[in-house]
Amino acid sequence: MHDARDDHDDDLHDLGLAFDLATLRARAAAVALRIERRGALKLLAGAGAGLVLVACGSDSKSASTTTTAGATTSTTAGTTTSTAASGTSVEAIPEETGGPFPGDGSNGPNVLVESGIVRQDIRSSFGSYSGTAEGVPLTVDLTVVEAGGGAPLAGAAVYLWHCDREGGYSLYSSGVTDQNYLRGVQAADADGRLSFTSTFPGAYSGRWPHIHFEVYTDLATATSAGSRLVTSQLALPEDACSTVYATSGYEQSVSNLAGSSLDTDNVFRDGYDRQLATVSGSVDGGMTAALTIGV
């Protein structure tokens, strides 16, 4: 088992001035693009008008059931689920760094243009690579909606990637450069929903457990590595992480989790209420992380 700290202390540090400038330019371009494409998103949202919407989940950690603005949120035994009523307003997901291991062509390899990247189950490598990531099964359920009005963005595509249980990123980290697992693209259905079958990511030194994703207007744009609508990250709740990291294979994640927090993480410390997933399920039966993404 390799130490993830050999590959990265965090997603932002020690990458040089060129990477920092490129990141700043990418963020500025993404903001401009979101403004420019607002009209296009409204048209896209219109295709799903009248459908049931799903709103952001609560980040409550206490056992309770509450109702706010027509949305019911319940937390039981450390897991949280949420159901939103139609017409619920959703704030835009914050723009974040894609980190140094995106695999989207912006820093080295580009899996987006490879045959096989459009898939629901991302646990195994594809194409000329072979191998399967080990770990507690995790389903990632995402709902992509128009920020503000909350209309589902049918056909929007999401590229999702994250580290394995040892904290390594396929294509980049020592020991897994010959793998491309835990990366995939899916298109949203008429309700703006899509899902990935994966494994629960480990915690590596310097970062809170998270999942990266990019949102595109459609599948064709995503698989040609075209312009992104937004790049962001999903945060995993502490109770779910602690439960998973108590199992075999996640030993180094225990100390890494203890040495970090959402409030001090270099990505989430400025606010994570729109990025904190709700997690349900069990280690034996598999976990499910759900998040609504306002674009």
C-alpha cells in the first residue's frame, strides 16, 4: 500500500506559478461561460419543465426530521436523506479547482475523448487498461438543475472522478499510473438525474474526503473535452467517512481524517452547504451519496 502523501499533500500546493495562473484563468473563464450560457441553460431546463425536482440535502448530524420550504430531511443513525418539493429554489454550486489529477486534458492525460468513458460503473479500468478499485461500494446519485428556478437540466453531462481507498488517483499516482478506474461520464435523464457505481474514496493527507466533477451542457460536449459549465467538488460527511474507514483497507484514512476538517479544508473552508452530500446505506449493503447540483 503506497502512502498518498508521496503523491500529493493536497490538491493545490507546490504545483508552481504556472499551474496557479492556469487555475485562476480557468475559474475566471468558467464564471464568464456560466453567464454567457445562462440563456442556453434556460432552454435546456425547459425540456424538463413540470417534472419532479430534487433539492439540496441537509447537513444535519443529529437524529431529527425537519421540514423547510417544502423539503423533508431526515437523519437516522448517522445517515441523512432528503426529498424536495417541486419548485424549490436551488443555489448554484460553487466553482472549485479540478486539482492536479483531472484526466480531462488540462493537465496531462485526457480520458474524456476515449471510447468507454461514458459508463455508469466506474470501478474498473477500461480500454487498454485493466484492474478494479477495491473498497466499500458507493453509489453516487446526482441531480443537475438550473440554479435559482430549480428546473431539471435534462441531457446535461457530468464527468466524475475521485481517488481510490489508498488515496491514489488513476493515471497519476504511484502504483496506479497504468489504471484509469474511478473516472466516468453520465448524461442526466429527463429529471436531471444520473448515477455512478463506485467505491468510497479514502482520505489522504491535507484534504477532506471528496469527489471531483465537471458539468457540461451535453454528452457530446463532455466527450470532446469542450467547454465546461462548472467544475466543483462533493464533500462526504464525517459520520459516513468514520464508518467506512473503520473497515479493512482504509487504515491510513483514519489518521488522515483525524488530521483534517471541513472547516479547515483548503476547498471547503469557505462554505460547503451546497457541496455536502447526504449519505445513506451501510458498509455491508453499500453506501449511497446524493447531491443536487445547481448550475
